[in-house]
Amino acid sequence: MILELLESVTGIFVVVYDGQHGLRYTLGRARDVVPPGVHFKLPIVQKIAVQDTRHTTLDLEPQVIQLSDDLVYEVDCKVLYQIIDLRRAEIEVDELVTAMQNRVVLAIQQVVQTQDRESVKDTEAMSQAIRTRLMGMEEQWGVRILQLGFSNISPSPTTLEITQLDLLAREKLSLYRHFREQGLAEDSSVALISGAVVALGTEIASPLAPQRRSEETAAVERIVKLSEQSEPKTQEEDTIVDTPDAGDDE
């Protein structure tokens, strides 16, 4: 506290703490990088810009991104970085943190937008693709991306509803194909999949009513046979021999 007060009053030295480094400017030109400690400078002539060089987490806002198949996902990504070249971090870019946020967000959008509902599940591949796009930034700005990963990738409520409807449609199509392969008629298969109730005991006022009832009955019987998963039981039949009654000889 006292050092900070003296530093602001006198202006003849700068305190660089552990986890920090400073870049000394003389008459506006960048000179040397100074390590932690107390460093004296000439007022007005020299300036020392101090930056954290520890591992730092980059705060990114959650993003809403549309995939290549028009589904919308909410994406939240975390980035851990470190300044490894203070001279470049100070000279090559203005407001390093803000610039990194913009570059990382742009890289995330470019990678995620090319995915679909299946490939978006491979977070490891997407993280690697994002880091590849950021390699130029790391070299130019003197930073290193230590870790990059997704803390959340989830579909929006509308996308979740669409996904569930798609899964339901796929399941119904699979059942329909299964019923057709087993020899059921098209209308009977559709009725069973859609959950229609087959009325077996209701009289239908139509000339084709008996034929329709027989077809529906046959369809139900086939479904019952398909649903029986147990092996057929073997039953032993008892042989009954009828012997005539013996009468008295007269």
C-alpha cells in the first residue's frame, strides 16, 4: 500500500508484482521487458506498462449459432490463455482482452456453423478446429491458448422440439417398414402406427364391411404373433384308446 502511494506521488519507480511483467518505454519507443520487482524510471521520459502474464481465463458470452442444417444451438465456450511475448501483446494489438474475445467468438461461429446435428456432438474435433484457426492470432499477438473447451452445447427449445419430432418420425417409419416386411397391408400398418383403434365388434354399414373386418382381424392376429418373443412350447398329446365294453356272453 505504501509502495503504491509512493509510486503514484513520486513517479520515479514502478512495482511489478509476481505473475506480472512490464514493458519499458523510452520516449515512446518500446525497450526491454522487466521482471517482477521495483524498477526506477525517469519521469515523463520513461513509462513502464505492466501486464499479467499468469494463466488467465477469457470470459465469453454465450452465443446462439445456426448449424448447417438450420437447427439453432446455444454455445458456451471457455478459454484459458497466457501472454508469452509481452512486447507483441502491447504493440501489435490495442486492448488485448477485447481483441481476443472478438477473435475467439468469430472462430467459434465459423466452426460451429459448418456442423450439423450429428457432428456437433464431437466437441473434441470442434475444439481442435477452433484452435487451428487461432494459431495466427497466437503468433501475431504473443499469446498462447492453453485450453479451449465447450462448457455447454445445447439445442434451443424450438430445435429440441424439432429433434424430438424427427426421432418420433424415424421410429414410426422403422415400425412401418417392419410391419410391411411381415406382410401387413399398407392401411393396416398405418393404422397400427398411428395408434388407431381397430373396431372388430362394430357393424359397418358398407358392402365391403365383412371383407374389411376380416382384413383387420388378420392384421391384429399377425401383430399378436410378432409380439410373442418366447419360444414355441411343445406339448405332449395324450393318446386315448377307446376299448369297447366287454359284454356278458349269453
